[in-house]
Amino acid sequence: MKALYIASTGMSAQERNVEVISNNIANMRTPGFKRQRAEFEDLLYQQIS
């Protein structure tokens, strides 16, 4: 069961990373847009809480 939890957590982190990258690409020509970054610490905090 622990292996499934680890795999699930990894997939959730990758999903968030893809969401951030997609948002950055979609808005790259928007005036004033600043790119986002998916930080591991933020992803870890979201998984814990």
C-alpha cells in the first residue's frame, strides 16, 4: 500500500507541474504575465495538508 501512495503522490506532483507549464504557455504573450514555478516544497505542503 505504501508503494501505491508514493506513486500517487508522484503522479499528483507531475500533474501540478504540467498544469503550471500549460498555464505559462497559454499566457506567455499576455502583457504583464509572470511565469509560475511548481516548487517541490509547495507540492509537498499541499500533499501533507
